[in-house]
Amino acid sequence: MGKVKDIIAKGDTLFLIVVKEVWDRIVDGTKVIEYRERTDYWDKRIHNKEYSYLRITNGYGNDTRPYRLYRYAGATRVMKDSIQHYAIPIPEDFIIESRDFLNNRVCHYSGLPSTKVYQ
């Protein structure tokens, strides 16, 4: 059997992009629910949709970006700051595959060392 990414159909996976500050909280385990504000955009992607997997990626870009692939357990609608949101659980025991840090030590845009080098 190949890598998990090779056997997962794109239509069976919900893709979410997060910024570095959120990513760091996911990796250190302090963020276990990802919220998306209930808008037309997210209604089309989440409401009444069946997925098997959830892929959260730190930023946009190529396949070198850090990511986590989770078993998708669905989303519930909740009120957060008086606004409806989708709450998507992302506990560590749902992780199927992960790459928590950049594979590359050099940023492919600037050619400078990645921020991971300085940690």
C-alpha cells in the first residue's frame, strides 16, 4: 500500500488552510477544534456533506507545506461570539498522517532559511 495521500480521493477530503499561529496551536495540542464561520462558502463545503478525511495545511503552496490528515468526524453548528460557526473536532487521536514542519530548510520563494531553522 502507498502513502495515504495516494489512496484518498479529493472529493472525500475536506481541505482547510490555517495560518502559522493557528498551526502552532494545533501541533502543540492546545487547539482541538477548528472553527469556520458559517457563510455561503462554508455551507457549500460542510453542510450536509459527507467526508472521510480532513486535511489541514499550514498556508498555501506546494506539497512541502506542513499538514495533518485526520479522520473526519463531522461538523456541528455552534454560536461563537454571537456568530454561527462550524466546529470541527481535530483531536490527536484522529490523526492518520502528519508532517508538522517544513521539509525544506530553505523557503522556495525567497531562497532564505525557513523560520523552522531559527527554532
